[in-house]
Amino acid sequence: MSEPAAELSTTKADFAYLRVKELILSGALLPGSVIAQAQLARDIGISTTPLREALRRLKSEGLVELDAHRDARVAPLAAEEARDLLELRRSLDPLAVALAAERRAKADIAAMRAAHEGLKPLPGNPAVEQLVAHRRFHAALYAASHNDLLIQTLDGLWDKADRYRRLALEVERGQAARDRKAAEHEALLEYVIAGDAESAAAVMREHIDTSLGAQAAWRLRKHHADEATTPE
């Protein structure tokens, strides 16, 4: 028996959503670039109808812009959004790990350890798999907080933040900076497992303040300031 038309369409739209989202987050579709919908639909192997549905969904997440004529482009990076993301994460990430230290269960500890195993600081031009591994570790920390609204909020911020991480990684980090991030990941794991909420939160604040997102916010702010002072 064939699938109902509505179910088949939903399945294709979900596939298109995941595929286009991956292309955006991987940098294959660059910030600000026009999305050639007919060509993209052919490349993905679907019609333009489920693709447009996927683009509307991505617009709701702030990853795509659509105009009145259905033209689409990847949302550009913005200094204001980078700042907003950083301000939110400075508050919410320390809260999440503090709660995780108070509430973690045995299953949470196992999940955090598994996510941390083999985790390395992001290199320049990271593969999607490397971004996923980085996200998996932080998601395991968030999950241990057992605060569903907080987990959902942080998860929703992550995709937006990944694009700014890529911007920051255009400038290669030195080994000392990479080693510091690895040490912070290790400390976060140890403090949460030990139930030390105060230390976990302190490490996370440092982790965010020196993060790739913070570096991207600084670069975009500086670029905006330079443009404002450049004579016409």
C-alpha cells in the first residue's frame, strides 16, 4: 500500500528541512547567499513544494530569509544576534550545569562520560560530525539539569550559535587555546559528577566568555564599528 499523500509530503519536507539545515550549518550554503530553489531541489532529489515548506520552517528558526516573491537566502550573520546569543548563554549555561550538579542521576553520568569520550576542541573548518560531537557533550550536561524548559531553550540556541562558531574558526586557534577548552570540558564533567554546582557554574561562565561565540561577537562588532567610521 502506498503512503497517503499528506504523509509522503511531510516525510519529504522533513528530509528537505534536515538536509538544508545541514548545508547551512556546515557552511556549504554561506550566510547571506541566495538559495537557488529549483537547483537545490534537484540536488536533494525532491520537488520544490517540500523544499519551500522546509524553508518556511528554517525561516521560523532564523536560519533563512524569505521575501514576498518567495525568493530565499541564508540569513546573514549579524553582530546584534551574536551579542544576543552570548548574553543568553552567559546566563543559561551556568544555570544548566549548576542544576545538573544537583540533579544528575546515574544515567546522566553515563551519558556525559560517553559524550566526553574522544571529544576534542573544534578545528578550523569543522566537519558536521565534529560539531555534532561538541553539541552532544553540552546536550548531555543540559539534560542532567532535568529542567525541560531550560533544555529546550538551550537546544534552540545551539543551531544559531554554530554558524557563529564557524566564523570564529576562520581565524585558527593556537594550541594553548585548544588545550584550555579541552581542560574546561574535563572540569565541567568532573564538577557536575562530583555535585559541585558552584564550581561547575564558574567554569561554564569562563567557557562561554572565552568561547568561539564570544570571539565571533567581538569580530562582528569590530567590523560594524569599522564600517561606521569609514568615510564614504
